[in-house]
Amino acid sequence: MQGQMTAPSIPGARPRLSLEASDGQARRRKIVNGIMTTLIGAAALLGVSILGIILGYIIVKGAPALNLDFFTKAPPALGEAGGGVAPAIRGSLLIVGLASLVGIPVGLGAGIYLAEFGRGRFADTVRFIADLMTGLPSIAIGAVAWALLVKRGIGTYNAIAGSVALAIIMIPIITRTTEEILKLVPNNLREASLALGTPRWKTIVSVVLPVARSGILTGVILSVARVSGETAPLLLTVLGNSFASNNLRGPMAALPLEIYQYATKSPFADSFTKAWGASLVLIIIIGLLSLSVRLAARLGGPQARR
Amino acid sequence: MSTSERRGRETATIETAQTGIADGRGMAPASASPAEMAQAAQEKAQVREVIEQKAGGGVSLVAEGVNAWYGSTHAIKDVSMTFRANEVTALIGPSGCGKSTFLRCLNRMHEVLAGARVEGKILIDGQDIYGKGVDSVRVRRHIGMVFQKPNPFPMMSIYDNVIAGLKLNGIRKRKSEMDETVEHSLRGAALWNEVKDKLKESGASLSGGQQQRLCIARTIAVEPEVVLMDEPCSALDPISTYKIEELIGELKQKYTIAIVTHNMQQASRVADWTSFMLAGDAGYGQLVEYGRTEQIFTQPQDKRTEDYITGRFG
Amino acid sequence: MAVQTARRAEKLPGGRVNLAGRGSALGDRAFQGIAFAFAASILVLIVTIFVVLFVDARVALAQEGLRFITGQVWNPNESIFGALPYIYGTIFTSLIGLLIATPIAVGASLYIVEYAPNWLRAPISFIVELLAVIPSVIYGFWGLAVLAPFLRDRVERPLKAALGDVPVLNALVEGPARGRDMFVAGVILSIMILPTIMSVAREVISTVPGTQREGMLALGATKWEMIKGAVLPYARGGIVGAAILGLGRAIGETMAVTMLIGNSSTKISWSLLTPGYTMASAIANQFADANSAVHFSAIIGVAVVLLFVTGAVNLVARLIVSRFGGDTRATGI
């Protein structure tokens, strides 16, 4: 056996091949490889564990603050224990709801336009601007709403200005995801419907949109989740309010603002507990919204890219 | 089928193998100007010069009972064969017969795919490359590989592509020695004349055939004992294919070569030994027949080999 | 429903086929008109944003001229508005964030693409990308409650002790370690931009052809040498784009930075311990006090500068990433 395998042409001339990483240089390469593999693994572990650490703190510290009062009562006088964040939850729902009322239809309409009719310079410009707008800092958009509707317009901090700012943040996100999803709908579906003599608009409404339903829903919900946590634009417009208020033309409480106030403006120990509690509530709301996206994804149809 | 019947078909078989299955590849350039012919002759002389410096440098490679899996899929079963030193062995067979998988087992490239697994022995110079304490990185340094699609590193210059393997192995040479190695390897791959004036350009700037020869230069620069080639011409035009086939004929004096090919004409042109693999109904590929190339193509011992080379399936 | 519509238009009383189809054409035109109006509203929005910002910033920009971005003094009481310290703070904290986040993001991407078993890939990506879902204000609060004290005691003080007497390097740790400074803000930014960089880097790295990896391995490379020699060079352009995209996010980030950066010094200093401002934190801190017309205008001016910087950075990032085969939309949320 052995003889058959040695090199035939120059017997004995060749040193035996070394297949082991035995010399110093090979060992060094192995060690470098080991170190870099460890570092790469550590980076992944770090990325994953940061989320665990942050969520862990919020859950462990926030859970004790949660009780029925926390969801149903208004905050007490500063420094006093008890009470809840009911006005803030309601304020957030109102402000985000109002923003959705404006932002969703506009975003959907623009997305449909880009996907179904969007050829040429105009559409390219809209696409480019929408892309650019998704990258704009939310505080700059807040500053615009502040200048337009707080400093001018209504003349005081108000919920409407906050909703407008959030709607401006939502619109480009919904526009781009809607367009992407609609482009995934196979063209032969459109052609089949048009070939039956169905008008274009009816084809879009009754054939294209239903197919893309779950994907579009995903995009919409993700944008709502995103603006639910927005704080900077609300700070400049809605400002916050310790009292329950339904007046859209005045300052209003909102969950993110409540966290900010408790975390920075109040010196009492109980404030931190309340901030943890409010953080947990906000995370749960955003988590539920994101979870419903996963469920929507199960409904099938083309999906938004994560 | 009786032996006499098979013999009777011999002539027809050869004809089919040469023309019937021909797909246009591997043809020599039909017309060449005198200048081109002179250049080709010069190139050949260069290759030969390089080769002669290490004639008989290959060692034989012996596979014993090799099995390979992708996850739970048994891809090849109990393949045993020898790749003789300084000879070319071709692996032929229809798509999915496991010939490429087997080739990748020979320098432990199979296992880099997720879930891939190998069992059995592959001996080089008497040592099992799957043995205890063996470093797969070391194995690949001794058993080089050229891939189906030319894969030069696009972010490196032609020069850096050639010395990429040397750099890895920490072989530090003076600039002049490096230059020498680059020229030597490029001459060995019959590419020097075409690229000597643009060594600093990206490896991706070359044509497909040149890229493949650059990959060959890169492979031989580290002076391996065995060179594995996985359908090295399948992405190339006929002229480039011709050049590489010629090159293989020269390289075998220095290296042991195993080549997977779809093209039976190519196997008959370049290989000293040919093995035919086939995936049966069970799904895994097995070695059907192994022998001298002339014997496989003229007197196949197995009915399935004969069916394949006469173009009856695959 | 669709079929009915078609039938109705089939024949006219005279037996001629109706090709005019007025009813459906009208519906189409109306539908397209409405969709067009919505699309156009995006352009109206961006124009409005720019007009409002420029009109309102005019007073301060007219007063200060170029000094608005080169002046180092910002004093509303004496009506002097030089935003350079804010611009500096933005760049300084963003670069700290980028410097920390990029290696971690690239490392995590490499782990996901090159090392992780199949079943682990999606979960790791998903978990890291969830970091993008946490609101900025929660990062800020967590930073205040947990990260700032930790960094102050475990990083800043030891660092100050180690570098305090070293020439040149001691400039990095000038001033007391309070845990409300550029460094802490930079660290929180690094966490916040990690998912942005990672998702693009991962996508770019996974577009590196397998043949490149195999080519390197077949030359006798170790796995790390394969990554260093074949994967990273190939993905380099896209990774740079990913980092710049992360930079764009960091520059515009407001709440977490505002809560952690200190907001008390407009000194331009190399010190990691400077309790400075960023453009965004300056806006968030001062808008409530903007009682004079010039101060208000100056704050809007800062927003204009911020808008231009982020716009430019994002544009560059998108160009780079799209040229190197990644997908910026992957970072949407």
C-alpha cells in the first residue's frame, strides 16, 4: 500500500508532505484564525445581548409599576406615589390616530400612483423625495410643525401640530413600502383583468390591492409603530400636559413625552419607577403592533422586506 | 449484451463520442495568422520551460471508500479510485452523478458547505487527508483547485491575484523574487504574453478564458502537488477551451491532475485515465467504471458506460 | 363584477361595438387623478418644509451670515448665534458612535453570513434589528438610569486615571467624569445605529459570490484569511455605504442624545468628557425659551443645517450602497 502511494518519478527525492499545522508559521495562522473567530462570535453575541439587557431592564423595572391604576388613573401631584399614565396613553392614541387618518390615505395613494402609473420624471422625482424624506431627522420635521402651527397658526403648543409632524414622518414610509409591494404583484393578473374589459381603476381596486393586502398592511402597521415611539417632534409641538385633556388645539400628554418628563425633569425616586412603567407600556404597544405584522405576514401574499 | 456484440459497435461508438456529442467546444482555432501561430509556438515553449523545472513533481492520490452527504442526502457512495502521479484523470458522468462532489472531497472543499459531510479515506503521499491532526488548510495548499467559473479576486491586481496564495502562506520574498514567481506562474499558465504589460490592472478586467488561466496561475504559484479542475472550460469559448486543454497536457508533467468534465471529447483529448460515475435510482452517485481513457471510450466494460458515451442518456 | 362591466359596454342599440367606453375612461381618469394628487402632495410637503425653514431661518442667517456656521459663541441674551459648537458636537458624537458600531455590526454580519448554522441566521438578524424598533426616548432613559453610571464608573474614571497624565492623550479626558457627555452620547448612538449598519452590511456580505470564498480557501486560506482576503475586499464599498447610512441616522438622532450629552458647554474640545450639545439636542433644549424673533430664527437655522447635513450624508450613503449591490430599504424600520 505504502509503496504504491509514494511519488514514482524521483524516489526518495521528496520530503514527506506535511499535512499538519506543525510549524510556527502555520500555528500562528491558526491562532490568528481562532482569535478572529472569537471576536466575530463575540460581536454577534454583543449585538444580541444588548437587546436582551435593555428589554430585561425595562421588563424587570417596569413590571412592578404596572397595575390597574397605572392604566386608568391620571398622574398625581409631582413626587407622590400612585396614579397612572392614563392621559398619556389616551393622548398618544389620539395624536397617532389623527396622524394615521391623514398619513395612511396619502401614503397609500402616493404608493399606488408610483406603482401603477409611475413612469417618467414626475414619478422618479416623487420616489427620490420620498426616499430622502425617510432619512430626514424627525426633529427637523418637528421644527417645521413648531414654526408653522405653534409659533404661527394656532399660536400655542397643540396636539394637531404633533399629528401633522407624525403624518409627515409616516407618509414617505408608507408610500415606498406600498409601491414595493404592488410591484411584486405579477403583471399577468393585471393583464388578465384588463383583458376582460375591466377598467384600470377597478382592476387596481378589486384585483391588485386585494392580492397585496397583507404586505401593504405590514408597511402601514410598521409605520404606525415607528411614529408611536417618536418623541422629538412631539416635544416641539404637543409639549406634554400633566392633566387629562381632549383639546386638540392645546398641549396634550403622550407616552413618549411622559417618559421624557419622568426621566429628566423630576427629581423624585418614584419618577424613575413611573418612567420604567411607561417605557414598558410603550414597548408593549410597539411590540404588539410589530407582532401583528408577523401575523399579517402569515396571511400570505407579497411581503414587505424587513 | 455479449462481448462480441459490444465489439461490433466499437467503431460507431468512437464516432459518436467524437462528433455526435460534440458541442462545439474544444475545437482548435480554425484559422490563425502566421503571427498568431508564432506567438502560440512561443507560448508553448515558455510553458514547457516552466514545467521542466519541476518535472515529475506530482504525487498520487488514492481515494478509498469515499462517501459524501449534503445534510441527509447521500450524494456519493463508496467511491474508490487512484489518481496516478503526473497523469490526468478525468471524471465523467451525467449531471448530478456526484463527480463534482467527489472532486471537492479530494481537497476537503466539500465540508465548507453547510451540513456537508465526508467519510472514507483519501491518501496523499501515504497520509489520509481526513486523518487525525490533519489541517484542512494545509491539505488545500498541497491540493489546489480550479473552479467551473473563473473566480479571480476582482479587488486585486493581476499581480496580486497570482501571489495571493503565497502571501497567505507567509512566504516572504524580496520584490525581485516575487516578480520572478509571478512571471514564472503566468508563463506556466500560458498567460504571460497577454498580461505582462498590465500586471497592475484588476483581475476582473481580463476575458473569461484569460481569467481562468489567471486562476490556474494562482493555483500553481503555491506549487501544489495535485491540481483539481472542476469543469474548468464550461464557461469558456472554444478558443479559450483549446488553450486550457493544451495547458493541461503540459501541466501534468509537473502536477497530478484530476478534471471533472461534461464534455466527453475533452476527456478523450486530455485524460490518461477516465472514470465514469452515475447516480442510480437510490439517488447517490457511484463509480461505474475506471480505466485507461482509450479503453473507456472504445471498449467500455459496463453497459451503462457504453450507453453514456454513445449518447444514449445523460 | 369585472365581467359585468365588460358586458355592458359590448353593444350599442345599432349593433355596433362600442369602443369609446366613456364611462370607464372617466373612472380611470378620476382614479389616476386622485392618486396623482396624493403623490404630488409629497412634493408639496418637501417644498413646504424647505420654504418654512428658509423663511424662518432668514432673520438669523441675515444677521450672522457665514458666522452662523463658523462662529463659536451662541449667546441668545446678547443675540450672538454661532452654531459651530453644535455642529462639532454632532460630528464628534456621531463619529464615536460609528467607530464603536461599525466593527460590531460587521463582526455580527460576518458571524451571521459566514459562521452561524442555518437555523440561527434569521433569529440573530431579527433580534439585532429589533434594536431599531425601540424608541429613542427609551434609549435615553435606559442610558440615564443604567448606561451613564456604568460608563462613568467603569470606563470614564479608569480612562481618566490612565490617560490623565499622558501628554497629548490627556486632552481626551479633560474635565470631570460626570457620565453626561460626548462619550456617553456616542455609546448610546452606537447601539442605536447598530441595526442600520448591520442589516445593510449583512446584505452586502451575503452578495459576495461563493466562488470568491472557495477560490481563497482552495489556495490554502484559513477561514479568517478567506474573510480578510476575499469577503471583506469584495464587500468593502457596501460596508462603507452601510456605515455612512448609520452616520446619517446618528446625526439626526435627538432624544437619547439630548438626555445624555449634558447640554451645558459650548466649548469645542477633544475631550470625551465634554458635556456639550449636538444640533438636535440644542433644538430640543432651547425651543421652549425662544422668545425673541432672532433666537427662534436661529433655532430654525440649526434645523436647516441639520437637514442639509443629513440629506447629504444619506444621499452619499444611498449612492454607495446601491452601487455595491446592497439594499438601503432593508433598514426601513
